[in-house]
Amino acid sequence: MIAIANYRLFISNKPAQESRFLTVLGIKDFHDLKINLMQVSMIILVILFLEQAVEGGANINTFLYGASIAMVVIAMVWAIKSLRH
């Protein structure tokens, strides 16, 4: 996804608005690409936490793992909000 979007945005002769791939993903510029990648990363982190919670059960390690993922997700949400302005 990163490679195709970078190619379509920076190397291809066609404008980004004419690319169906970028239109489907809602990518108009490099900031939109970063936002999409951060959103996908957040989903992956939440899935990894849920996997840890199911396998490890309720213990202090699961709590600390969840707290660290929560801090990363909060930082990503803050970054996404600042990129949209």
C-alpha cells in the first residue's frame, strides 16, 4: 500500500485525482497517506492487545501492555487531528 501510493503520488505522470487506487482509499496527498497508515496501525495494535488479553488472562502484564498501547493510540489520534488541519 505504501509503495503503490508513493508511486502514484510522486512518480506517476497521472494526477493523483485520476488514480482509482488513491480515490478508493481517500488519498489526495502524502498527509492523507500517513493518516490512513496510522489508522491501520491503530487497528493492528488493538488486535494485538486483544490477542494478549485472551491468551494471557487478566494480570499485571496485560494491564501494562494495554496501557502502553493506549498511550501509542492516543498519540496517533493527536497526530491525525493535527495533520487534518
